[in-house]
Amino acid sequence: MFNPLKMAGDLKNVEKMLKPALEEFMKDSGFIKKSELEKLEKRIIELEKIINK
């Protein structure tokens, strides 16, 4: 018989297995998180201000 609660638990376990693999794939493919990109952009702006003084 179909048990939705068991299925939800199975999906959670699948997510736990796939998440590290997906993060590794995205890292190797050149994708970055938006928060990391924003930090780098702020740093670039700070460095440009220092250089242009």
C-alpha cells in the first residue's frame, strides 16, 4: 500500500545523498552562489577605490 509518510522520508534521504554531488558538480562547472559573487564584487569595488586614489 502507498504510504506518503514513508515516501517523504525516502525523498529526504535521496536529497541527503544528491546534495553533496550536486554542489561538487556546480563547483567544478564554474557556478558560484550569489552570496559569494556579491562578496567578491564588494571586494573589487574596495580595491578599485584604493587603486584610483
